[in-house]
Amino acid sequence: MTQPCDLTAVEARRLIGAKELSPVELLESCIERIEAVDGAVNAMVARCFERAREEAKTAEKAVNAGDELGALHGLPLGVKDLNVTEGVLTTFGSPIYRDNVPDKDERIVAALRQAGAIVLAKTNTPEFGAGANTNNPVYGATGNPFDPARICGGSSGGSAVALACGMVPICTGSDTGGSLRTPASFCGVTSHRGTTGLVPSDRRGIGYTTYNVQGPMARTVADTSLMLSAMAGDHTIDPLSGPVDAAGFREVEEIDLSTLNVAYSADLGFAPIDNDIRRIFEERIDKVANAFRSCSQRDPDLKTAIEVFWIIRGVHFIAAQKERYDNQRDLLGPNVLSNVEAGLAMTSAQIAWANKEQTRLYREFQTFFDDVDVLLCPGNSVPPFPVEQLYCDEINGKKTENYIEWLAISSGITLTGHPVTLIPMGLDHTGTPLGLQVVGPRRHSDKFVLGVAAALERLFQTVPDLARPIPDLEKLKQ
């Protein structure tokens, strides 16, 4: 029998509104699941169960009183430990902030709570989000729910694991080079990297950039979009924010797949990718190709994306970490140190080239969509590797140049700023999930991308090997 914690966010919210499910009952089910399986995966780190219980009781009273309810009323929420949370330990995965308890929520968390979500716990993340292995010196490693000895991805790894295991129905995430998409891909859940500014942030140090965004994570496209309706908005604090119909995301309108001209690419024309991942991706695209008006293999022009992203990343790490590097260097991990030091070694000519080249890549990407409605590519380039391994240093026998090169399949899309929805597409050859990136034709095409992803999600449920995989919870409990 399905437990309340296994309900989709949309269904749980409907039942709460209909007085058929108590927010208290849902919360207790989530807590019970956390206590049963989190010991195996270490996803939920700083917990605020007692505060959440009080808020759930208040939410129940509001339902019984007939009050107007928010879009997320009564839904337990996992918050990535890079998000600042009032009254709840926020470490950013760093010993520097081991005892940091903020007195105010950042805008995104405040917006979700205003919509009725109940913060239940913080989810684990790499130190300052650096790297796609969710492991830090404060809380340790988070394991993949399908094989805890392997990584779950990052930097939103704790959120992805919590969702896959049914610990909560919705979680926050953020994405620079794939931090929403890689863990969702490795754990068999859904995420949406929206157009920059769609989810306004009061904590982006460099505001005029496609580099970093905040976004929703859930188990289905509809749940992800529902959560986005509370996160999206127009706020002057973010220079790339603008007018948006946030309420329009509360329900997803599926796009008719038979009307679409689809392009697919296993490597985007430049990204190193494991031979088995390439093979499985192409086999699964072939299984659904007849659902589209047309479906053809085609690579965009992103050949310089790895170098461009590395330089821009260095600039952002200097902006975010230079003061800590100067004053608390001994407390910083190798990923943060290598990024800052690489950034400091870059010349003004290199930085100027990278910014100019990013604009060229963006413009070339627009021409790619002149006769293509959507681009499909894998969510990850390699299968999850052992948690003890800091990053993937070799693909198909060739050494990677730096610790983020293996993330190029996602970071290339970061440079263009196009919206991307990540959905599961079954298991790979190692028995861990493989995801699909659904890339939109232009910035601000978020509703369209979510609609395509929702239609694909429905189709995948009917195709062998493509349905959303579920981890073995009984095995995790043991």
C-alpha cells in the first residue's frame, strides 16, 4: 500500500485541500521514511522535525477552518544546504559555517514557505557546491539510493536522494554546471533549470550571468512545475528577473509529441561521454523516435564550451571565495582551492575571450533551433562512480583535464541559458538511473519545455526500460 510520503506533490496537495489527507499525517510519514532509510544514504542532514510538526498542525487548522491555501500548503520540503534557512543550521558543507544558524530565510525559501511548504530538513551538498560528488567535511558523503557505494551526483545530491527515497515530495536545488540535472539523472528524479532570472535570487554575487540558477526538484514533471509556481517571480533584487506568470506553472499542459521536430545528440558535439552511456541513450531514443514528427541526430556548435565554462567558472569562484581563500585557506577543500587558483592564474585576455565566445555560442545555438523544436541529450556522461572518488578523472581511457570536464554534457547548456527539464529514462548498464535533458528552443520557453517533458514522461511509462526507476527501500532499511 502506498504511504503518504510516496504520493506525488500534486496528489498530496489535492488530498490536503479536499480534507482527505492531513498535513500532520503526511509529515509524520515523511519523518518515518527518513528515519527508516536515511542511515544508508545520508541525504537529510540538519533536521527541524519539531518545528515542522508545529507548522503541520497550524497547516491542518487552516484547512479545517476553510482558509485560503497556498499552492504548496502542507507539503514537506527539503532545502539544499546552500540555501539560507531561518533557525536551521546552514553550513554550505564547510567547517567554516559548522555552527551557522541564520536568523532569516533567503528569498527562495521564504517564498516556498509563504506558499505553504513546511521545511523538514536540509539536504546534503558538496562544500560550497563545488563538484558533483555530494561529500563534505561537515556531514560526509551522500550515497546513491540505487547503490550507496556510488555517488548520487551534485551539488543538489541530498535533494535528489531524498526525493528518490520518498523522504519529501519537493526539494530545492541549484545549478551552475549541472547541479540540478546531474543528481536528478543519477537518482531517477526530475529537475528544471529555468531561464536565468525566472527564479529570482537575492544571493547571486554576480547577477548578470547565465552561470547559476535556483530551481525545483521533485519526482514528476507536474510536481516540479507546481513547485516552480511558488519559486518563480519578478523581483528587483535579481537584475535578470522580469515579468512572469508564475501561477501559470501550477499545472502543466502537455505538448503533442507528434507535432515536434526533435534533434538528439549523445555528446552535444564536444562533450566526452562513456561509450556505454552513448549506446544506451541512442538505443532509447530509437525506441521513442516514432512518437515525433521527425527525430534526427544533430550536434549544436558548442566545441569551445569546456574552455569557456572553465574560465567563467574561475571568475565566479574568485568573486565568491577570494576572501575566504585569503583568510581561511586551510579550511577550504581541494575543489574550491583549485577553482580559485585557476581563476587567479587567468589573464584579462582569456576572460575577455571567454565572455565574447560565450555570446557567439549563444547566437549559434539560436540558429540550431531554426528548424528544431527541442533538443534531447543525456543527463550524465558517465555512470555514478565510487563515493571515495572526488571526481571522474578518466572517460573511455582518456584522462580528463580538470575535475569538471566530465560534467560538460550539462555545463555546455549552462552557457546558453536555455531552459532544461531533466527526466528519468530508466536504468543504465550499472543498474543506476540515467536521465534525459529536454532542452528548450529559446530562453523563456520554460512552459513549453515542461510540457514536452511531461508528454515524454507519460510516454516513457509505457515503454520497457524507460519508466522512472524506484530504489529498493527494503534493502536500504537493512
